[in-house]
Amino acid sequence: MGWVHPDISLEEMVKLTKGFVDILILASGYQSSGRIAHWDAQNIKKIFQWGLFFENVFSRLSGSDAYQDSVEELDAALSEMTSDASFPQGLAHLSSATLAKARGYVLEHLIHTLPLRVAHLREFLTAVIEMELDELSETEHDCLNAYLKKLTLQNRSLISVPDKKDFLKDSVISSWEMAPIKKNEKSIGDDLTKYALQEILKRKCAVSCISAVETGLDIILSTIRHNSESDNKLLNEQLKHEKAPTNVEPLLEFITWNHWKSRNLSYFLDKRTVRLVSGASLIFSAPKDQWRQVFQGLNISAKSSDNDFIETIELLLLGCIASRWNCLIEHFMHVSYYSLAISQQYHELCNLVFGRSQSLNSTDETMISKESSILEYLTGVLGGQLHQLWKLSPALAAAAIPSWSPFLRLYLSEIETQFKGKFSITRCCNCSKDTEEHRDCELAERIWCLYIFHVLGPHLKHDASSA
């Protein structure tokens, strides 16, 4: 029988839904230009009115079996809309079921906006209180007193308690412990304040968890740096000792190895890096066309400011390894000291990379994977300026560029130029041209990192999910 709603056509409903999606994107905190979206109390009320409109439409549709075909036809139209490559992936689950609880949907987006500024929270709470007072004024003579009574009841359920596992101190009961809304329950109605508080508590709990993780990372980084400083003290003590060994080369080699490991591990565990890899994971979870639009919108090129350009390259490389982040760090941490000259490591690395067959086989299907798409885009962004990679962590480049990628051959060619003492735009090695071995220089460190991930870590599988 198809769509039979008496007050609105299917085409109009789909058009309004697209408008609602645009509003939800703004409610998430940013405009399409990337600038922060500002919401005042009046506009927040308007977006809740949009939500109420959809709830009213679907309450009528779900109230009778006669409208079942209408719901199915709308879901088919929404499915077609959300499957479009340009549709926001965060809203891909949009359906008649979610639109039937549209005000709750609005609530989530307004509270979980990034960043949640004080001004935004103030305007949001002002709008929530005013809307609930308006609702109460229809049934209560003293709506303010009635609201305060409801607020008092809510306050009793929001008592601060220690976390059961003592993981988060001074935390509050999370919203799921407070009889949360189930998906099939009625809309938020006149309990807007209750659900607003629940969402605020969800956000508070998430922020507390992130803070605890960051504190843990700070402790780990501090320990790593302390150990590195201890190595320097050990070396100095050994050299000052009356019975100092005549050959200190093995000790120097071990300390250099340990410094490289500490420095690169510190990069992986740094809070800034963790934030970037989290963002990269989100960006590259979208289809190829969408994440390319994100970077094209930034309009970043080699002519842009150096910091913006380098950070864009870093974000692309982190996108290649976001899905293997934990695995890479575990591998790096478990690599034990080995005594092998840098020249030997370099030759083994070249034999592995340049000795690979150029022909594709079943495992080389990753060439059309997400990583391949990212590296292809990165190649275009760099425009042949491979020396820009030297401004990033050696471990990042080594871990992010897979051995099957032609991009690694280009990277190794740049390394070979410097390894053989030839002219290079970015000279990162102060070793004498006559030296037979590179030891404590950035070039040696980059070769060492490549050796760890490509020769010692062949088990580290690269993501083969399609872009």
C-alpha cells in the first residue's frame, strides 16, 4: 500500500530528515567549515522541537498496523540515503526507530559535543530547564516548586560513591546503574532533566576514564625516561672507575640501543600521539571518498605552514597503523638487545624489501586495502619530498609503511642516499664520510627501527580491510 500518512508525503519526510541530519552534525560541535558551532538556549529549544516533530509523526505511524507499510517504505528510503558514500558514518544507523526517539538523539549529540565548553553547557541547561518548566506549567499551578521537587528526587540518585574497583575515585553512579532508558521505551517527554543528567554523567565518566589512562601513561613515560637517564649515569661511572674496561664499545652500543628504544617508545605512548591515533582511527573508519574530502578540505600542501603539513603526514601514517596500535607497541617493547652492525641491518633490510616479488598473489591483495589508499594519497601530498619524513619519529615511518608498499622502496632510496654520503636536502647524519659504520646518528636509528618492524616483526599483519 506504500506511504499513506495524511499530513506529509514521503518525499517531504525524507527532505526533513536530511535537514535534521544537518542539524545533528552542527549539534556535534562543528560546522562543515571546521569552525566551532555555537548554540544558544533558543536554538537548542528549536532543535528539540524538531525532535518532537519526528516523535509525533512516528507515534502516529506506530499506533496502528495500518501504517506498517508506511514505516517500511520510509526505512527503505532512509537506508538508501544513509548508504550514500557522502553520508556521515556516525549517523549511518538512522532509521524510523531512532527518529521515534529523536529528542533523546538530540540530547546525546548536544551533550557529547566536542569540545564541551562552559558556555555551551550553560545554554543547554538553560534550555532544558525552561522547556521542562513550560511542560509543567500546563498541569501544575506552581510549576517552579514542582520542578524543584523533581530535581530533589533526581539529586538523591546522584550520590557520589567510590568506584567498586577503586579505578575511578570520586566518581558518580553511571547512567546505566540508574535504570537507563531502553531503546523500546517511551520518549523522554517531561523527564528531560533526568535524561540530561544521565548523559552528563556518561560524559563525566568517560572523561574520568581518559584522565586515569593519561595519568597511567605519564607514569610509564616518566619511568622510561628515568631508566634512560640511569644508563647515562652508569656509563659515566664505568668510565671514571679505575678498572674501567679498555673496550667500551659494547657498553656504548647497548646504551645507544636503549636510548633509541626509549625515545621511540616515548613517542608511541605520548598523550599527543594517542590523541592523534584516536582521531586517525575515527577518520579512516569512513569510506575512502569521505576521508579524502576531510583532508582536501584542509587544503594542506607543502606550501602550507610546516607544522600543519608535517602533522597531516603524521596523521596519514598513523591511519595506517591505528588498527594494529597495541600489537606494534607490544612487539617494540619485547624486542631484546642484539648486537648487529647497522650496515648489516641495512643490507638485510634491502634484501628483504628489494628481493620481494613484484607480482601480486593472494596476500598482496592488501595493495587495494585501506593502507594502500592512505599511502597513495600520502604520496600525492608529499609530491616527491621524501625528506619530509625525517621530521617525524623514525619508529612511526618504520611501522606505518608496509614492506609490500612501493612507498617503502622510495623511503629506503632516500636512506641509501644518506647512507652512502651522497647529497640530500635533509642531512641527518654527522658521521664522517670516511667512516665504515654508522653508530649513534639519526640515520642509524631509522635503519634500526626499520629492521625491528620489517625483519624482526614479519608477524605484524597489515590491515587488509577494504577502503
